[in-house]
Amino acid sequence: MASTSYGGSSTTNNYVFDIFINHRGPDCKKTLAKHLYESLTKHGLRVFLDEDELQNGECITPQIESAIRTASVHIAIFTPGYAESNWCLDELLLMFESGAIIIPVFYGGVKPSDLRWGTQGEKGVYGRALQELEKKTTFDSEARYDPTTIQKWRKALTDAAEIKGFDLQTYNGDEQQLLQHVVEGVLRKVKRRLHVSRYPTGLDQKVAEFEAAMLLDQQSSRETRVLGIVGLGGAGKTTLAKEIFNRRRSNYKQTYFQFDVRENAARKSLKSLQKMILKGLAQVTVKIDSTADGIEKLHSYLQSSHAFLILDDVDHLQQLEALLLPVKDVVEQGSLILVTSRNKDILTRSGITESSIFKLKGLSQNHSRELFCHHAFDQRDPPIEFEQVIKEFLHACAGLPLSLKVLGGLLRGNDLQYAKAQLHKISKILPDDILATLKVSYDSLDSIEKQIFLDIVCFFIGENKDTAIRIWDGTEWHGWLGLRNLESRSLVEVDDKNCIRMHDNLRDVGRLIAESEPPEWTLRLSCPTHDLRLLSDKSLVRGISTIHSQGCERAQPLFINLAEFAGSSFPNYVRRLQLITTEGGFRESIFSCVSCVMLLIWLSWVDFEFGGSRFKNYLRRLQLLRAEGYFIEPEFMESIISVATSLIWLSWVDFPYTYIPSWIPLKNLRVLRIEGRELETLWLHESQAPQHLRELYIDGSGRLKVPKSIGKLRHLEKFVVADSLHLTLPDELCHLQSLKHLELRGNGDSDGQFEFYGCSSLNMLPDSFGNIMNLENLSFSGWSNLEMLPDSFGKLTNLQTIDLEGCESLQVLPDSFGKLTNLQTINMWWCSSLQVLPDSFGKLTNLQTIDLRGCESLQVLPDSFGKLTNLQTIDLEGCESLQVLPDSFGKLTNLQTINMWWCSSLQVLPDSFGKLTNLQTIDLRGCSSLQVLPDSFGNLIQLEDLKFDRLTVSREVFEKMQTFKCSGVIHFDDVEVLPAPSQVVV
């Protein structure tokens, strides 16, 4: 076959690409095609560019076909010799069939008109080339290409000519300018793949085995498949699922990958997962009151969705009942759902048949060797002197990818003697259990790195990375450096939401380590089975986390018999307690829990047994405290916290006080989170202000007055007030020069119920608000009485997102708003009094998404709106007063989605509307005043979704609509066609 070039590591999967370059080699392979390949690979994209031409009669190879079907963007370079190649033309057909974005590039004197058949194009270079192909015969003197194929090629070329692309003549023959603009266009449109693995060794084989076993390529378009992948933790179930997702996502309209169902269900709730799936598949954010309510909403919103959903790491039937069953019964035929789990029984009990479950086994010996060597030596094969020792390592790993990755990483940069020493070491601690190999990696850490690793294992999986680092910095553990070292050893990862993740095997082994360290180590009590007899006078208890398995009717008590420890060394290790996690309510004198485990029961017993005054001395080194439950006696909490002068993280749910009592030490706090309806202010005395605070989160306060001393928190980076009825802010808020994230959300539903009970005492911002110049994210959601933004608002030039949802009294934005040139996302949903946008709005050239839903007073968009050339999505739903769109609207050439549902006063679309050739989705339902669509509307051939109640169009537009991508789902019976002028009766 033809040799191939593609961006990325040489070990990257050979069949999944981001970009496909369709071209005629002799015309441009060494010029434009090569330069595009080099430029795009520098941006980290995987680009397919074949190096040799296929000869006449050769078929498109599986690799080329896979590259076309997996790439989210196709670049078609139309050169004089393009149409002479049946290979180029066949690729073009596949590109249109895939449904992905096609970017035409007209090069070497070729113009779009040369591609069109029936507009003199048949007399041009392409027309002549197709005529020559028609004449070609086989050895049997039969036509090489049948008339149907020739006609398909002609139509594909004509369709390509209608797509807005890039023409070298537009740039006066300057190839460098052409290259730059094509690359910029690609970067705006490409859909990045999920990162699978740095070394996906053996992955092609696993995908092939899965597809063959599941008969995936034989799936009927009328059949919805539910498949499962099961295997040992660390076997690569998630890796395989991500690769399948990357390869098949372009075949479905809605796709979503739900990571870590088990961990998220335990840490959050099934309701939150249901909400995430709705957001991912239906693009809606709704309030879910219960799991049952979530099931109903999944049923409702996902009706007839052509979806590809992956549920990763499921460990309980209850999760599938809440997430899988309500989806599989309503999605459109041809949809695909894939579930990964360690437990096959869970899948079969949910209705997935045995024949639909793929058991993932370890890697073959050859692939194991290759993967190990990549991590150890950054090459496929080991140095000769390592051959024998590598064989023994491979035997110990037994094909488990995670063990190969971690143990291989241990050898990186070390000599043979070190490798033999490590092999000898693991041979003693690893009889048959492959998971024990992971402890070797832990042993290689220094003392502080071990502490950070165990903190993550027991407390911080799924926690925001920045929050954890601030906590470790408060412990003087150099958190950023420690976490970076753990990442470099492949022990932890940070996901795209900035949360810390760890592989299941590492987590399980780490928790075993945390439970079984010798007494001189810092202990973490992280599960109900922990044996208290491990503790001694020398033990430093870093913290306690009590996490029970979801679905259990009764969790085991953490402390079975506390009485046996009375008078023992118990108070000596409590003295060094650093983290407390409590779940549920509190009842003094109860020594085991019914619904969940409660650490404070234990502490209450200690207080009772040893006396309050003595107990106060035991908690001086307490650093991390998370308290939950409204029934904790204040006197008891005071006895715990008042002496905890080393606190760096305090999180208190159901906070019972109107202000933070003076006995709570705030001096060293880095993170403070308080949730409670009673809170009215933060602190009473300026001396209490926590000078080292980095994060402040207040939730649920009915009436909150922020003290002036907040301006002294010069290190504060994140300030959130959520679900507040009445909020009063001081001017001193504007002194916070380190603040990057400010979120002040009023009370009310955020799911579109249009009931906002915003901060009624707050109708304006301080004039000096613009002094918070480092702000990047800002939310005023739910401020129903916010009337105006100050002129100084334009100083916030670092802003990237702004949320004004529910600011229903806001009538106008200041002219200075146009200075926010880094803005990418604006949400002004239900700013129902907003009448106009400033002319300066067009200066927001980096804006990608704007939500104007419910802006029912908005009458017009400024002419400058057309300057928002990076805009991809605009939502005008419910803009009932909007009558026209500006003529400049057609300049929004990157626009992909526009929602004009219920723009009931909209009378006409501008003639320039047809220039929006990248539009994929339009919703015109409820546009009852809309008259005839412009003739240019027929140019929107890339439309994939067009919703309307009734339309009136010309005959020309009606005929062009039948060539739209979405023509198969358009209700043409609801389209009124105007008679031609010659047919009008005078």
C-alpha cells in the first residue's frame, strides 16, 4: 500500500486522525499539502497525508478509509489534475458520506466554477477530465467506470464548489497567506479527540477483537446496541472505550463519554450524573429533584436521539437503572451504548446479554514487551544487556497494562544493576497478585511525595487540583512540585476539568498502604474496616475519611467497640489528628452508625471519656476539617475547633451560626467553605480576616453582608457566593487584585424555570469594580435587580466568561463593554429588560458563544455584530421584540448554530444570511411573523438540522432545500412555495 505520513508519536494508533488531506500528489504534495501537514502537526493534530499515489485500478485502503471516517475535518485541495484521479474522487465521496466538515482549497488556478457541472464547468479542466474517465475501458473493452459513479463524482464536485473555502487567487497568489488562513480555519473547526494513551501499544488489536466479537460493523441502522466491556482493574477498559469513542463518534449526532461512574456516584450522586448526561447528549441543563425525576427527564429529553453514550466504570446495578435503562429505551434506532465495569454480573442483571459483553484480557507477550520498553527506554526494544531482566519483569506484570506502565517507568534512566535490584525486590513482595507491583512505585517516592500520594488516595481523588495544592502548601509540602512528580511517574493525572484522577488499581493499593503502615507513620483512616490496633503512641493521624459503598442498606461502623480503648493510648494519636470528615447527623453516646459512618461520634466519646479541658489539647495540629450535619452541638464543635490553630482547610455544611465565631481560628486558612441559611456575615472583627485565604465559598445564606475587611484578603483568588437571597457588598471588594474567579449567584432555579429571586438589595456595582483587573471568570446569575454595570467594567480585559443570567432589570451594557476583547462566552439568558447592545459589542472578536434567550425587550442587534467572526453559537430563543437581523449578520462565517425559536416579531432574514455556509443548525419555530425567506437561504447546504413550523420560500429555494444534508428530515409539506413571477395572475 502507499506509505503514509501522519502527525503525532510513531506509536500513535494508525487508524484515527483529526485531519484528512485529500489532494492530487503530483500537483501539490511537495508544496501546499506538505506545508499544511507540517503546520497542523505542530498544533498537536493528527494529520493523514499519504506519501505515494495509488495507481489506477487500486482500491482505497482500509487505513485511508478509516482516516476519512475518523477525521473531524477534511481538507480538499482542488488542483488542475485533481479530477484525473479516480482515487481523489472516491475519497471525496467518502468525505461527504462521513458527514464531517470539508474545507475546500482552490489551488493552481482552479476556481469554484470549474467544479460545477452545468455552469460551463463541463467545458473546463474538470469537465474534460471527467469526460476522459467516462471513455476509459478495461481489458475487456468495457467501461471502467459506470455512469452512476461518474454522476456521483460530478455531484460531489458541484457540492464541494458550494462550500465556502479558500482560493489562492483571493490572496493574490501568496501561498503563505493562504496557508495561514487555512490553518486558522481548521483550528476553529476541528473536534479534538479524547486523549487515549501516550503509547497505545496493542490497541489496534484490542479494537479489532472487540469489533469482531461484538459484530459491530454489522450493526443495523434499525438496531440500538448496548454492549459491555469487563476486565480486571488496570486492564485498559477505559483506554479501549476511549479509542472506540474516537473512531466511531463521527457516526452519531449526539455523543457523550461519562467517565468514572463509580467514583462520581459515590462522591456526588446519581442525580448529578443524570444531569451531566443530559447536558452532554441533549445540551440542556435542568434541575433534577431525585433519581426518579432524573429517569423521567432522561426519557423526555433523549427521545429519538441518534446517540453514542459510554458509561465508564460502573459498579452497581442502581447506577445502570438510573443511567442506562432510561436512555436505551428512547434513543433513536442505530444508537450505541457502551458500558465498562469490573463486574460482569452487574451488566447481565441490567439486561445486557452475555454475547454482548466483551471480556478484556491482558496484552500479548510481544505487546507487553513493547509497552514496557516504551516506558522504560522510550523505544520498542530494550538494550541487549537488559533482555533477560525484561523477560522476568514481563512475567511479573502478566500482561496488565498498568503494571507494565508503572514498572517500566521505574527503570527509566537507570542502569542494569538498578533494574536487577528492583526485580529482586518485586519478586519477594509479588507472589501472584499483580497489584502488589504498584507498591514498588510508591516506595520510590520521597517522604513528602508519599504523604501527598496517600492524601490523594484517601481524600482528594476528584478534588480540584488547585484546592489540593493550596492545602499541601499550607502544610509546607510544596504541593505543586509534589503533584508534578507524581504525574511524571504516572501515579496521578489531572483531567480537563482540573480534577485529580488516579487509576483504580493505584487507588486500591494506596488505601491498603494507608491502612497498614507501621505505627511510626502518619495514619489515614480511610474505610470502615480499618483496624484501630494499628495505632500507637507514635502514630500521627493525618485524617479520617468514611466512604460507604453506594447501594448498601447499612454501612459498617468505623469503630466497632470503642470501650476497649478507654484508658489506652487513644488520646495520644488523637492529639495529632489533622483531617476529619463527617457524614450524616450527630448523636452523642451512639457508637456506631446506621445509615452512614460518623467520625464525630468517636470524638464525642473521647470528650466524654477524657474530659473537655483535656481533650482541647489533643487537636492543636488539626489542619483539615470537613464537618457535615446540623445536629452537632455547638459547644462540642467549639471544644474541637477553638484550639485547631493550624487549620488550613475548613468546610462546614449546615453551618448553624449567623457569623463565624471568634473561636474558629482563621489565621492560617487557605480554603474556607461554608453552607448554611443562618449566615448573615462572615466575621465581626477585622482582626479575624484570614489573610492567607485563597478560596472563599459561601452557599445558601439567606441574607449576607460581606464585611469591609474582605478587601484585606490580598491572596484571595476565588470568591463564590451561591444561592443568596439578599447580598450586600462593600466597595472594598474591588481591592482584591489577586481575584480571578468571582461568582455571585442569586437564589433561584438555573434550569430554565424563569423564577429568579435575586439579590433584591443590590442594584448596582461599585464604580471601582473595574479595579479587579485580573478577573477571568465572572457570574452575576440571578441578580434580578441589577440595573447597570459601571463604565469601569471595560477595565476587566482579562475576562473570558461572563454570566448575567436572570439579571432581568439590566437594560443596557456600558460602551466600555467592547474593551473586553478576551471574552469567549457570554450568558445573558433572561435579561428581559435589555433593549439594545452597544455598538462596541462588535469589538469582542474572540467571542465564540452568546446566549440571549429570554431577552424579550431586545429589539435590534448592532451593525457591528457582524465583526464577531469567531462566533460559533448564538441563542436568540424568546427574543420576542427582535424584528430584524443586521445586514452584517452574513459575515459570521464561522457560525454553526443559531436558535431563533419564538422570535415572534422577526419579519425577515437579511439577504446576507445565505453566506453562513458553515451553519449546521437553525431553529425557526415560533417565528410567526417571518415572511419569505431570502433566496440566499438555499446556499445553506451544510444544514444538518432545520426546525420550523411553517415556511414560505421561492421555487428556487425549495429545490435547493432538497439538497440540504438534513433534507431527509425536513417536513416539506409545511413549506409554502411562491409561484414563479410568470405564473402570477394580474
